[in-house]
Amino acid sequence: MRKKREKGPRNLIRKWVITIGGFVVMQIVFILTDGTFLEANSKKLGDVACNIVDSEFYYDWLILYVSPFFNIITLLAVLHIIFHGTKDLVRISIPKRSSN
């Protein structure tokens, strides 16, 4: 039989350990491959990504790596973490209604 997925703080901790662990591993891979022949081809980014890379905000705030591909992926990962962190904080702070 299939186990029921447990809910609550234990599942939330597991989710955050996986999320932060994946982000750290991703950053380590980016640091090791940035500026080498292993980095992704930035010429195939597309129109939206090229517009982001060419913006003034990008050059002022988002220059972490040489490769624009790594910078965009890092930006998306940080936005993902912020969005889910806010969602989980709201979910924890609002008490559940009783079904009485």
C-alpha cells in the first residue's frame, strides 16, 4: 500500500532542506564552471533573456558570474526561494480554522 504524505512542519523542513541544498549545489557548480569551456552557450538565450541581460538593472545588480546564463538562472532561483518563503510564512502565521 501507498503511504500517505505527511503534512506539517516535518514536511516543510524537508522541503526547505531540499530547496536550499539544491541552490547551494547549483551555486557550487556555477562557481566551478564559470569562465571555463563547460559553461552554457549564451547566444541561444532567446529574446526575453537577451532583453534582461541588456538592461541597466542587470549590469548594476546581477553581475555575479561571467556567464549571463548563470546570472539569469541564479536570479530565477532566488525569486523562487523568496516566493515560496513568503508563501510558507503566510501559511504558518495564519491559524487554521476548526471544522466544528
